[in-house]
Amino acid sequence: MSTTPETDQDAGPFADLLEANARYAAENDLDGFDGIARAGVAIVTCMDSRIEPLQLVGLTHGDAKIFRNPGGRITEAALEALVLSVHLLNVERILVVPHTRCAMTTMSEDELRARITEISGQDAWWQHFHVVRDQRAALFEDVRRVTSHPLIRGRAQVGGFIYDVDSGLLEQVV
């Protein structure tokens, strides 16, 4: 049974989000979720707000593990999440899903660092952003990183897809 938490009207910049959360909690019965991916799926995708990872493959709340980062790249943190997902959270299929018109494909590392340095007023030359010059080549490399990982290899099916943010369609590349 869900209860509606009180919202603090003086929550400042988060008041609207806390109010929306109170409505969400009142409308959704989340009791008993065990955290297992019920559909056996993990999706690594970009943090872009045009992407609704569960909906784009017909899944819903509790069906999949979702890992998001700029560009939807297979970073060390993504691999860590996938190892845990495969061994502890029922994941048997992994989708790596970058997307069309991704901002991470529009600049080089140096250009992005320069832009962040300019905007922030702080030196950003040490920060790595995992920009992508050739999205398909990067996708092949990312799928290879997952399929060759010693703690994942042979334990999950892995596919590489590009999500078209304009049509809503997935294209399987790998």
C-alpha cells in the first residue's frame, strides 16, 4: 500500500519535482520490487532526454536495468554495472544504444574541453568526455568490449543498435 509523502513547499528549486514525486508515489504501488530485471534485459544508452529506454523496446518499470551516460558508451562504469547485472540481476540480453543527432558526435575532445573551460571559467583539459567521431565504429568497439569482458563473455547476448531520435526506430548494427 502506497502512502503520499508530504511535500515541503519551501523546497526551493526542487519543490516542483518533490510535488511530482508525491503524485507518482501515490499512483504507483512499488511494494515488493526485488530489483531483478524481470525481462532479463540491460540497456546502455545516452543520457539524452529524447530517449525513453524502456518504452522504445516495449518494456516497463522493473523489466530492465538501465545505464546512461553521455553518448551511451561502454565505459568502465558501464562494464561494472553490466557485470553486476549479468551475475546478480537476471540480465541475459544487453543492448548498447547510442542515437542519432547525439551532441557527443559534434565536437572533438579538445573542442569540448575548450568549450567547457570557456563556460565554466575552470580548466577542463583533464576531463575525458568519450566523444565519438565515427558512431558505428565506436558501437562495434563498445559491443566488443562487452562481449570480450571475462565476467560477461558467454553469459549474455549482446547487440549494438542506433536509435533514431526522429523516427523512434532502432537499427541493429552489431
